[in-house]
Amino acid sequence: MSCAGRAGPARLAALALLTCSLWPVRADNASQEYYTALINVTVQEPGRGTPLTFRIDRGRYGLDSPKAEVRGQVLAPLPLHGVADHLGCDPQTRFFVPPNIKQWIALLQRGNCTFKEKISRAAFHNAVAVVIYNNKSKEEPVTMTHPGTGDIIAVMITELRGKDILSYLEKNISVQMTIAVGTRMPPKNFSRGSLVFVSISFIVLMIISSAWLIFYFIQKIRYTNARDRNQRRLGDAAKKAISKLTTRTVKKGDKETDPDFDHCAVCIESYKQNDVVRILPCKHVFHKSCVDPWLSEHCTCPMCKLNILKALGIVPNLPCTDNVAFDMERLTRTQAVNRRSALGDLAGDNSLSLEPLRTSGISPLPQDGELTPRTGEINIAVTR
């Protein structure tokens, strides 16, 4: 899987976050600052000595209303043409204000005209405040906008509380109301529309990421299975090739027992009588117990890297494993460590001599003449 493919979900996540950050937040009631209104209502019923008092905590000041305290008697509009007027939208809306009342508060229902029109008509009749109750029972009060209404205080309450007060007014029962400033509520960071957009974007991003992960793991499983099949095929071919290689037992007087003959390049040990050796197509000789595990895994000569499968005509197009270079490097380091250990054991011996470089079995040795060392190579022989 390429780096570009792996970066796909990261790019999508960054794009989604950038889009969400640039999405305009709509200035609606959910994102505006507002003040709550604390309202105390006192009802003086005839024939009842103690007045009835209850509190309304869910009121909300209008956006253009002064945030101040006010007190007065609550009044509703007079009926128009024999029909109750709860909205206060008609130009002929009137209020009956008793002569002994100095401050009064208009009670109106939301709907049919703007908040500004309702508040302006109440202010025209000298109301000090307007309380508008909602026209939907399950909806909370909203922050009303009514620019240009002056110093009149405007508050919205729920429909349930508004109709409770209206029921007393329709029975000609006196209702007193006190409005006080509550808590300042800061604006919310996200409007409802923006929250929905971010949620949809997140869901889409998760679906795309999940699909990409599924595709990635399917491809990984396919690659793993193909690799395992190739390794099994390589192992079977290596076993077949090993069975065709020549083996023999070292006997006394064989060239392998000569002290000048190359050691086994795998275990760095000299050949002894009765050792079983394996002869590869490249004529390199190794201990059978040393080279067979190597050939089963790598199918190449440890020294010259000859592919024995191709040399023996077994699956000529099958490549060998990729870690041959690593293992050859590890083998070289092991040989160097063993040689340094051997030199350390003989450090006290004074009979050290330099001999010409031997070709370590890579090519046949010349029968006559002096051996010429390769450029940049030095062979050190230790004798007692």
C-alpha cells in the first residue's frame, strides 16, 4: 500500500475539519446572548385573605429590551367586536387602565404580527412592560428582536404560565407582577444547523475511513496469503533440489582433511574424517548439517549466492528470499568474530607468519606458480 493510499483518511479528516471551521454559524436564537427574567406573580382573589404567589423562572428578556427591574399590574387587551383579543396586533387594540394604577404590564400572546408591533401598541398606551407568552406549549421562550421600541421592557414566558395568568384576568382578578433580571447566558458556539452539518460530515468521514480500512486489510490478507504460498512453493522446491545434490563422507587422505583446505563457511570449522559434506553445483563444499537448513530457507550458495533451483533446472523462474543479503552479512560477521577469537587464543605464540592470500574456494587453485593476492585483501595464517 503506497504512502498516498495510507494518507487518504488523513486528507479527508483535514478537509472535513477545514470545511466545518469555514461553515458560517447562523445567528439564530440558539447562538445569541440573552438574559433570563425572574418573575414573581401575586394573585389577589376575592374572599381570600392571603394572596396566591407563584414564580416564573423560565422568562427571557428581549434582545432590544432594557435589562431592568419593573413592577406593575397585569392587564390584557379589551375584546374587539365581542371577540377576545389576546394578540394585540389590531390597530384598534385597547387596554382598560384603572385610574388608580400608575404602572401596568401588558399580557399578549405570540403570533399574527411582529414583536415590535405588539410592544409598540402597548407602549402607545403607556405600558411599562410587555409580557408575551409563547403560542406553542412545548417550546421554550425565545430571544425576541424588536428594534426601535424605546425603553419599554419586553419579556417572553412559556404558554402554560401565560394562560395561567390570563385565566385570572378573564375572571377580573387582580394580578401583580414583578420582573427582575436573572442570569446572563453566553452565546453558544454552534447553531442547530451547524451541529447537524458537523454530525453528517463526521458520519460520512467515518464511513469513508471504514471502507478504506476494510479495503486495506483485504489487500493485506491477499498479499500475506500469496507470500505464504510462494514460501511454501519455494520450500518444496528447495527440498527437491537438496535431494539432488551430491553428498559424500570425508575419508582419510581426502583433500578436505588437508590443513590448507577451506573451512566450512557456515560453521567456520575444518573438515574431519567421517564428516558428511554437501557439494553444491558451484563446487563449494559445506557440512551437510550446516548447509541444508540454509538451502531450505534461501536456496542459494552461502558463498557465491548461486541459485541452486536454477542451476538444477527446478522452477527456474522462482526467486529466492529477499533476506539473503542480511544473512550473508550476519555470516560474515560471525566468521570475523570466530577468527578474532582464534587469534586471541594464540596471542602468546611467537611463531606468526604471513602467507599469500588463498582464494577461499571461489575459484580452482592453480597447480603451479606463486599465488597472487587480490588487491586490498590480506590473508593471515597462524601456525605453531
